[in-house]
Amino acid sequence: MIWVYKETFSEHQAYRYRITDEADRTLYLAEPTGLFLPNPTREITLWGPNREPLGRIEPPAPSHWPWGGEYMVVLEGRETPWVVTEQWELVDMLLLRMPRYRFQWEDIPYIAVGKRFGERFYEFFLCTPESEEEPAAEVDLGTVSLADLDIAELERAAEREKHRWGEPVGAIQRPSRGPHYQAEVWATPLQDATLLLAVLVILADLHLQEQEGPAT
């Protein structure tokens, strides 16, 4: 389990994240340094507890689409970066869902599925051939306007999707007290992926901050 605290400016914009263990010992620090570049990006610098450099998170290449793409987690002393893929479907945007994040740990693929509201922010699932299949769409979202959408059908589609991924192997919580986020996993391989879990928390929080502005 890890805890994530964020330090913010007066307008509630995060400038640093502190990741700790359950004993509140600092494990990592993360700073969204790309915000302060002449051409701002979503680049994030990673540090150890004594500010020794660990690496960085490189954002997706510029695109016509505001979201989606691959984040590269480049670490000191590691030749191959971790890849975290942000995924979207049109229905996600219409229902104001959070993006999904696909990643691998020890060659096992996982996906993080989130929701905007509630104490449980994200859940982690194993990716299986069945879960990777797109559910059959009863509404052609590409040929109708937002005003014409059957909201009840979209809600039913959201309910069907709850059973798409199977049982969660971990979760990100938003506790009512204490740390801003708490990430916990029950799958044995992921229990060693503390830095990668922290990266997922930070990417999701920065996305939420970007969408909701200073009031987050």
C-alpha cells in the first residue's frame, strides 16, 4: 500500500506529490516540471526521498486530440521505459468518465478503470482476451448528436461494463481523512510496483485537475 499527498499552490494546482509507505516514510517525490517550460507540457520529474533523481514521465506526443496516447516512464539505470497508455472511447467522454490506463508489470497486462466521483477512484484489473473485446454497442455514437442520445441506454451500457473486467486486483481510494490518495493491490506481482502505482495516481489526479480547474 502507498499513500499519496499533494502539495498545491493557492489556486489548488499541484506542484509536488509525496508518496509514502504506511509508516509515512517518504518513498518518492514527483513534480510536474513541464508546466514551467517555455512551451508547457505534461512532463513530470521523479525523485527519491532525498531528492536523488529517479527519472521522468514523458507525455504523449502532440496530437489533435487533447487526451489519449502513451506516457513513457523513463528511469535512471533502466534501458526500457515503462509504458502507460491512456485510453478513451466516445462513451467515456459523454458520461464524464475518467480515462483508462493500460500498463504491464512483469509482462502481465493490467488496466486501471476510474470514475470521477466516489471514494473509490480507480480499480485495477487483469487484461484478458474477453475484457479486451469491445462490448457490442446498441447505440451508434458516431452518427448521432449529443441531444439525440438515449441517456438511459448509455446508463445501461455503463452498467454492462461493470462486468466487463472481472474482479479487481487493486484500487485507488480517496480517503475522507489523511492522504489525498491511497493505492492498494491484492495481486502479488503488483505489490512490488509501488513507483508505477504512484505514476498512475499522479496521471489521474493531474487529468482531473486539468478538467476541473482551480476548484479541484
